[in-house]
Amino acid sequence: MLNVFSVDVEDYFHPTEVAYANISQWPTIPSRVHVGVDILLEALAEHRCHGTFFILGWVADHHPEIVRRIAAAGHEIGCHSYHHRLVYDLTREEFKADTMRAVRAIEDACGVSPKAYRAPSYSIVTKSFWALAVLAECGFTHDSSIYPIVHDRYGVPGFPRHANVIATPSGPIMEVPIAVASLLGTRVAPVGGGAYLRLFPYRYTAAGIRRINDVDRQPACIYLHPWEMDAEAPQLAKGFVSRLRTYTGLAGMSHKVLKLLAEFPFSTLSEVHPVPVRAISLSAQSSL
């Protein structure tokens, strides 16, 4: 069974936990996004695997050569917003403007119009479901912004754990949630990579993916960031919790990713989920 391998292409000063500097200062900060991207491209090539790279529009504008190399390697190009602002902090008009600015930057960088979207920090939550209609209006066919877990900043507890096509007022869009494994029928365990791959032993993530594949008979969608592959990147987050979430486990992340690629088959989001599964209305989800 093919699983989804996805990368949120942003630099070490872009994560929400960092919130470093004013946006106008970003061009003055030394970039290292190429370091993690190079490691990932080499690892994926070694395992003859393709993934979906959700590109931050700001990165596309300032480092178009990186986006071109990702596309030239045969990977799917998605959109990760322009300025990495949380969706629920934006108005509908601001979100649409940010999204379309990112799309134009990505198109200019590599000639590809992205059809898959991932929100910064999974910030499409119950109160921002309206964003799915905006994405459909903008021509997106896939979204991967919902994490069916309880979290202090994101998450939609009770949301379907597997891919579904959502009927929005602007048309359908396929939602591909980040991997969550079911425990004891009701409890759920986040196994989708990122901080959870860094913080927990490799066998935790591997067992979760196997359970989704073997018991649920469904693909798992995992994610990571280039800066998680770069243990030498400056550590800018402040506060104990933010530093714990952002930097714990960085030293072993590359090894874990290589083990995942060796143990499980992965591909792009659109190859794993090319057709509708079943439709869920937004009104039904609003009660979750």
C-alpha cells in the first residue's frame, strides 16, 4: 500500500513556534532551506520515491532555484501559503490574497500551478472550515490541512481519519488528514511525522503506519520540514514548550526518515488519492 510522503518547504525562521522577526526582516536572515531540501531529495532519489512538496510562496520568490530542482526531480508541487500566517487569524479576503500570491510565486519559480494545499500549522480548524471553499474557488483539488487530534493550536477532534471529498459551496475538494492511528476503538494517536517522529521512538511511528495500512486498510499521510533534517540550523524558538516542540530529536531525524523510506512505500498525495472516496458536507463537519 502506498502512503503519502509530504514536505512543508519552509526555512528555520518560518515555523509558528519561532515567529522570528518581522516579515520585512526575513530577507536579511541567512537561509538554510537548501540544506534540508538537498538531504531529502537525495534520500528520495536513493529510494526511488516521489513525494509532495508544499512550497511556501516566500521561499519560491526568494529561492526559485530550489523549487525548480524539486520539480525537476519529479516531485509533486503543492502550496503552503505565502507568509506562513495561521488561517484562522486571517479574514476570507486575506486568506485568498495570500493563497493566490503564493500560487503566482510558485508558478513563476517552476512553471507548475499547485493543486494541493497545506495550511501553516494545520490551521484549518472548525472555525476556519470556510477556507476549504476558498481553496476550491482558487482551483485546488486537494487539501491536507486537518489533523484529527486535540492540540492547543490546531486539530479537529473527531474529524474522519482518512481521506474524504468535502462538498463546499465552491465545489468539492479532497481532504487528506495527517496520519492518526486508532487505539482501543476510540482513542487516537498522532503518527504523521514532524514533531511526533522526532519526539517518540521510531517504532511508535512505524507501528502506527502499519496499523493504518494493515487494520484500517488505508494509506497514511506523513509530513516533515527541511529544517528538521538540518541539526545545525540556528535554534530561535523561545520558551521551554516551544523549544521542546521544535528542536527535540533533531539529531536523529534524518536516520528515522531513512528508515521510514526503507520500510514503507511512499508516493505523492495525488497519486495515492487520485479519486473521490466519499463526500462529507461542511455542515455535517461543523458539528464535530
